[in-house]
Amino acid sequence: MSDSAAKERDRFLAGLAGLFSVSVSDLRGIIVGFHEDMAHGLAGERSSLQMIPSFVGRPTGREKGRFLALDLGGTNCRVLEVELDGRGGASIAAASRFVIPQDCMHDEGERLFDFLAGCIDSFIREHARRERRRERVLAFTFSFPVEQHSVSSGTLIGWTKAFTASGVEGEDVAALLSGAMKRRGLGSVRIAALTNDTVGTLVAGCYADRSCDMGVILGTGTNACYFENTARIGKFPGPFRSVEMIVNMEWGNFDRLKANRYDAMLDAASPNPGRQQLEKMVSGMYLGEIARLIIREMMERRLLFEEGYHPTFSAPYAFTTEHLSLLAGGCDEVFADLGLANLPDEDQAAMLEIGRLVALRSACVAGAAIAAVITWMEPGLEADHAVAIDGALFEKYPGYRHNMQAVMIELLGDRAGRIALVPARDGSGIGAAVVAAVAAKTSRRIA
Ligand code: GLC
């Protein structure tokens, strides 16, 4: 690369750093924006935060039993058998993972639910053959925005992430799954809980540790929930048995962030333009794609890859957050896997810098969002708060957690030490089982 081209590349990267930087005043603005939108959402007014009442209160830790759990949220679905020991301990007795075929994600919804019923059927056949006839209680974790009607029913407000299946929006997803299970001969499986993955993660965190009051997902998508005083949920007509209820914020839709031209390009080409602004800047489904858009532009301007054009960067979503994460962890084989063996050092450094900027902005926004929710719950920050967090971005992306914590210290000073970020792997399935345990008991009492 000539000297002048190298200079131009440096200028480009410096400009990029500006486009992706989040200043302290931006971070403070996120907190203010969150508090305003949380208040509007809870009151039932127009807001980018839907603040959905979950009908789920605080678990006691004494919930007990064996439950089936179905987890749908990304490109895989999982069926689990969860065992709760009644003393805050939970284990997964069996688990199977199924890849969701593309047509099930995008064609008629009935196909998707028939596929899910098929997964449950094959799980029961494999792991619990002898017990096939008895009634089974299922906890359904459905990781999309659902307007809950009860703890076990609710309508899909709108698909997020990569899903577009037709005939599901506006429908009760628990009823759709029940119908598919009946068609499959699984009429003896009863859905006792329909929960968002954040709610499951928080309940599981709280089942084990009562100081846990917030659940966060930082994976393919991103979202959070927390315990709210039921009296503060103005739009919830009640009654509810407990003074606290978990509210699913659907924070992925928060829309008061400073978007740049790459964010705009990504949004315009997405299946849900104009929605999920925060999710598109933060979550694992999108970080690789933002980086790809930058790399493509640099490639077109001849600022990267002197030898020519690399097809990987022309195909949407072909470059992933996992690639970025591996690169950030020093795994150089990724270059060869992408067809970029023998890439000059400067090109490698430029790609690493792009990944660093994109992931750093994500961690800053996530850290500020957590600070916003905790200070909403307790402005003085005098108590300890544990935040249960699940998702590969938090768990695996090198430096991500450290950057989130650094932002929280920047915003809250020493008081940030009150907030513990606790990894909560598999929490959503376990938590959904806890919710099912409470619901199954309550419905028996009512019957
Ligand atoms: C998306 C969904 C939300 C879910 C999150 C994490 O944001 O809308 O319901 O919790 O992804 O899976």
C-alpha cells in the first residue's frame, strides 16, 4: 500500500472511532432516556420500552419437581428436563438441541409450531419413554415480545431477531404450541408457564440468590427484566398476589441512541426496519454485520485487501460476531477460514480495530442500560444488586464484561461495586421451570 493510501486508511479509522464513540454525556443521556421511557411504558403511554408485566413474582426457593422446558429464541431450540430440589438447587436431567430449519423461521407459523411439537415428541421418546402416558407440565420459554394475558398465555406483539413466520403475530403462542402438540398426539402435555428468556434468567438467579433483582440477555438478541413494585405498574389493572412483579422491558427497542450511517444501512436492510435500535447496536446477531458493512466500504474504497475483493464481505451476515470474538481472542486461523490467508499485518490490524470499536460501543451501551435500570430500582444504590446475565456476548467475547464494568464505574463511581454481574448459563430454562412449578401448584389449588 502506498504512503498516501496508508494515510487515508488511518484517517478513515480515526473517523470510525469518532462514529462509534460513546461519550460520558451520551452515557448519562442513555440513563435519562431509559428512566423517561420506563416511566411512560409502565404508565401505558407511548414509549420505546414496552415494559410488559410478566405475571411472575419472586420465587421462594422452595419450588420443587421435574418439568419439561422448551426454549425458543435463536437459530436453535432446546428441550430440557429440569429438576428443582426445593432448596434453591436446580439441575438439568436431560437436554436436546435442535436446529430450526430456515423455512420454519420464515414460512407459515404452523410449520414452526409443528416442528417444535416434533422436538418435544422426540425428546420424550428418547429420554422418558416409559412415562409417555402421564400428564407432563411444560414451561415454554419464548424469547420474543409477548403481551402476557396470564402466566401461561400471551400474544406475540411482533417478531424480532431473524424470525418472520406468518400468522403468529397477534396470536396466543401458547395456544399455537398446544394445538401443535395435540396434532402430534401430545395432548397430555400441559403448558403451565410462558416466559421470556430474561424472566427465566432472573427467576433462576433469584431461586439461587435472593439478592438477584435483574435479568439480562446479551446473546443473539438483547433484553432485560427486573422486579418492579406492582403498585408502580400503572397500566396493570391487577389484582396480583405479590407486591413485586417482574417486568419484561424489551429494551432492545430503546430508540434514543446516536446512530451512524452503518446502523442506518443495517436497519434499512433488516426484516424489521425502524425497530429494535438498541438491539441492532448491541447484540450478537448484528455486531458482525456492522463490521462487515464497514469492511465492505473500506474494500470498495481500496483501503483494505489490496489483492482485490473478498466475497465473504459482499454477502449479508456472512461475517459474524463469533468471527469478531475469535479474532479479538487472538485466533488467527479465522483469517484463513475467511479465505484471507497471508493477510498483511496492517489489514489484520485494521480488522481488529473495527471489531474493537463495534464491540466496545455495544458494551458501553449495555453497561449504561444496566446502570439505568438499577438506579431506577434504587437511586441511592445502598443495597447490593445481583444481575443474572446469559448470552455468548457476555460470556465469551474477550474484554466485553470488563468494558461493561468500566462504564458502570465511570457512571456510578464506587457505588458500581454494589452491582454484581453474575453469569447465568442455562438460566432461562431453569427459571421457566420454577415459574411452572408455582403456576402448576396455584392452578391445582384453584381447581
Ligand atoms: C429479542 C426479543 C426479546 C428477547 C431478546 C433476547 O430482543 O425481542 O424478547 O428477550 O431478544 O433473546
